[in-house]
Amino acid sequence: MSIEELSSITSKDRILLYLSDYRGMEDRYELPAEITQQLIAVGTGVQRKHLSQYLSDLMQDVMVTERKAHIHGMKQRMNGYYLTSNGYTRADALRRKLEDVVVPINIDGQTKQMKVEDIDDATSIHLSLSDIVREAVLEKRLEMSSLETVEARKREAIETKEQDTDIYKRALMTAWHDGRVTATERFLVEELRKHLNISEDQHRRLEGEIVRRLAMDHMEFRRIYRTVLEVALSDRMISGPEEAILEGLRRVMRISRKEHEDLVREVEFAICGPPLGCKKEKDLLGEALKLVRDQDKT
């Protein structure tokens, strides 16, 4: 098999080779980050926009299984992917076939013929078979000096992906800051998603996180705002200065006017009982004051 044949390994087979290095995943509570879509894309050299479809096809062929689990080093649960017994059978057969292949490799300006299985031993770092295949696919040749930098380049690619994800997440948060996304904001976010090569699955996950956080923040804001209303209405009325403070707070906490009115009614009911309770109490107080004034006149 020539270097051209090595580089022609299909994307699905590259995924199987990569995942074949991660065994026993079905019994683990926490999965390694390396088997999430983002790092599978980095490790295989398969473009992220195509990776989801390839994984879906492999799952349909019962070669790969998907499981949502705790991921090492990440706060939220995510989908991890690992091989089924059928996947291992296919990957192991492919591995045996590739390890015996002799390919040309450039070492200090000279071309040497080497078995693929011997390349790892010839480097100062650990190279997986997937690393060698990815290098052949991306570079169309094998050079020892380039292979020595594989790990460093993978780390750099991961850091770049993380930075791109952070940029996109901030853009999503800005678009959702007021609780809704306009058509213009949606268009701009979509263009940024394409530019940064953020997959639709990753977009849905990030947007879901932001919407859930906004919902939780809004519930907390509502609770705080209601507490402030309880204090303001403790004397059965909201004064001028209190109105100004509440209006500023309402805007900062993104409480709609309707929510404000609903909360005012809730608090008034809690303090006064039925809607006429406070009015009756004020009327009685007025009548009592009137009687006192009348008695003072006599």
C-alpha cells in the first residue's frame, strides 16, 4: 500500500481507528473528553460539519454507540462515542492490515521505507495508528519532523476550537441577553457559526445552556423583585421614591410590566387578602381619622 492508498482510508474507518484506542468505555461513569465530537474531529482530521453524519451512519451500522455522560474536565454532561463489538472487529481488522504496510517516510531529507507499526518506535513521542493515518490524509506524505510535532499541533487545535467556542458562546449570550433573538441577530449568529465551523449539534447544545441559564436567572430575578415589592408594600402603598427604585430594578432584571403588575397583585393579596382588603382597610382608617377630627372640633 502506497502513501496515497494510506491517505485514502475513508473518514468512517478513520473514526473507527481513532475510537479503537478507547476501550472499556461502556463500564465507565465518567468518559474521557477525547471521545466527544469536538476531540474526535481533531484526532481524526474529519471536518466537524461532516462528523455528526458519519457517526450517525456508524451508529446505524451498529459500529458505534452514543451515550450522554459526565465528561472529564467538563461541567456539563455531553455525548460520548465508543465502539461496539462490531466496531472493534472492523477496527482491529483494519489495524492489522495497516500495521504491516510499508510506506516512505522522510527523515532528515532522506526517504526511508518503514512499516507503519515501526513509526511510533522511531519517534520521541507516542503516536497512535490514527495519528499516522491522519497525518497521511492531511499532508499526503509522512515526514519524521512533522510527526514529532503531532501532539503539540493537536493541543493547539484543541485550544483554537475552545477559543472559537467561547467566542461563539459570547455572541449567543449577547443575542439572547434580552430573552429573545431578532431575525437580524439570528442571521448574524448563523453566519458566525459557519465561519467558526461550529456544528449545528454544538450550536443547539450551547444555545440550550444559555436559554436554561437565562430561565434560571429570570426566576431568581423574579424572586428578588418580589421580595423588594413585599418591602415596598409593607405599608400598603408604593411611594414616589420607591416607584423610581422599582422601575430601575425592573429594567435591570428584565421584568416585564405585566410581570410587575402580576407580582404587585400577588404581594397585595399576600398582605391584604382579597383585592378589596387593602381598600377596606384604608377606608376604615380614613373613617377613624375623620371621627377624630370631628371630635376635636366639638
